[in-house]
Amino acid sequence: MFEPVKIADNVYWVGAVDWNCRSFHGHSYSTHRGTTYNAYLLKGARNVLVDTVYAPFADEMLERISRVIDPSDIDYIVVNHVEPDHSGALPVISQIASRAAVYSTARAVEGISSYYPGISVAETVKTGDVLDFGGRQLTFVEAPMLHWPESMFTYLPDQALLMPNDAFGQHMASGFRFADEVDHGYLMEEAAKYYANILLPYSKLVLKKIAEVQQMNIPIEIIAPSHGLIWRHEPMQIVEAYVRWAAQETEKRVVVAYDTMWQSTEAMALALTEGVESAGVDVRHYKLGVSDHSDVMRDILDAAAVVVGSSTVNNGVLPTVMPLLHEIKGLRPTGRKGLAFGSYGWGGGAVKEIEATLAAAGMDIFEPGLSAKWCPGEDSLTACFDAGKRLGNFLNNG
Ligand code: FEO
């Protein structure tokens, strides 16, 4: 039932489709469209499996492999990344392919032995090392912190095929395997959301790694990531998108994200939004209690300004605002304009907390935060509208 998909000469996708995956990384990242765990079988005089799948999908992977070769005939298993969504089936496949030698970076050794006691790495590899598998060759490129310390890319020169593991992926389940077979808008939205929620804090390393690979001058005709669709037509389109996102290039757009206790902060949010709109600038408006913070992060990826608001509760922000602030703090969308706002009853505190978080993430505070005591009157709402308009006009002139 589970068929492999040939992606190049003697190269097969033997991964798994997780249609029902709805969150990742401890629920910090929503995956509305599911995901795939991509593993690749390279067939030759010797057989290589590049990455495996999440443990619950081991049988699906094994069935796909067995339609190409007997899984016990795998000679090498390359572990590009220890995170269990890719290494989880290692114990199962290692037991069946008992003579298979595991290859990884030196940094992966500790993780593999910790997650999978009894499995040992036969050979550690570093950038430039070559694995000859019966006349065909693989080379390796270490990619530390993209996005774990032990992450690695594997390259198959005879097919100009790059297998960069998590890089260039998307959390998107599909019956298709190639990027050119699916709706391009959905695909790029998922690729952007993936970058915003996983790779954004490592943007400087992303730029360095792309430059390093470009300097190697190796032809790349297929980019086969470990999640989602495979880039075979114009594969550089995703590399170019990564360069834009990693350079923190933004568009003339404002994200307004907030939550409210008794609609005072909401009235301020609406006035701010109207102000931005009055300047003719695109605005994305999110009430956080009914929104998904991973989706908001995706929009922050290419927004030139981020406006965050909260009512004050217990001297700080509402609990529904915390997840977004947590992500902004960790994912660090730098270089954008930031603005805080919110209502309070007596001591305040939320605006100060938001402003500090936006500044710590590397945003430039556009103006001192807007506060309104109890219920914002006409003056407060006009001040919010005017601030939104000034922000919009600033982007128009930038
Ligand atoms: Fe898809 Fe970092 O694992």
C-alpha cells in the first residue's frame, strides 16, 4: 500500500505522510496542514538510507523500502539530524539492517546514544568527507544550528541532489511529493511559516551556510528536504526565499496583535489598525485569544512593523499574549519597528513588558507605548489612530 517515489536515478523517497500532525516542537508550532517525514533510499552496489522517520511511522517507511530492496540490505544509514522526527525509526531499521553502518557528525554521537542506547555511530563525518557506496559517492556539509548543533546536509553529486534535512522544508502533508505539483501559494506560505517558527533565530548562520555552499560551486538540481515537498523545478527559488527571510527583508505591512479583558485594549487595537489603514498600508489584525501564535509569527516574518497590545493583569500581560511574546523573544525578528499599547486599571505593567520584549528581540521602538486608564475615551482612541497613521506614513516614506 505504501509505495516509494522515485525522485532521481536510483534515489527513492521512502518517508511517511503524517496527515494528522497538528503541532510540532512541544505545541510551540501549529501544523494545520500536517507534515511528512522524508527519508531517502539510495540504491547501488551498496545501499544507503538518508534519515529515517518519526517512530510511529517506521512500518510505513519499511514498506516503502521493501518495494525497492530488502531492508536488511541497507549498508549505510546517514543521520543528518538527531531530532526524533527523523531518527525515531533508527532502532527498528538498525535491527533489520543489522550490518548497516551509521554515519553522522561527531556532534550527533552523544544524541544518538542518549536517545537510542545500543546504537552506535560507525563513522563520524565532517564537511567535505566522502562516502563511497559501491562506485557512487555522497559528500557531507556540516550545518551546525540549522537548526540543532549536529545538523548536516548530504549531497549526491551524480544526481546534483542536496538533502539538507530540515532546511528548505515545509510542514505540509500531501499526496504529491514535488513542489511543482501543489498549489504554489500554499507551499510558500508553509515554507515561510516554517522559516519564521524554526530558522529565524539562526538567520545569520543561514546566510553564511548558503554562501558557503554557493562557493563550493556544486550543481544543485534537486533539493530534497526532510519535511514536505521536494524542489526539483527551479530549486533555487526556495534558496532565494531563504536569503530574503534570513536578511530580514520586510514588506510595507503592519501586524497588530493583542488581547483584551473588557474591550478597552480591543478598542485601542481597532483605532491603531484604522490609523495604519488610513495611511494606505497593509495591516494584519490578530486578537490573540482566538488566533494562533505560529500564524502570527509567519506574518511577522515579512512585516516591517509589529504592534502588540494587552490589558494589564497582575502587573503584566494577559496569559493569551504570553505565547506570542515568548516566540518573539526566542525567534528574534530583528530590525522591525515595534510599538506597544494597552489599557490598565491602576498600576499598569503590560505596556512596559511588551516594549521590553520587542526591544530585546532587536526591534526599534517606534514611539513610547500607548496606555489608557480604565476605558479609553475619545482622546485615547484618537491618539491610537494617530499613532497608527504615523507608523503607516513612516513605512510609506521608508
Ligand atoms: Fe524535523 Fe529538527 O526536525
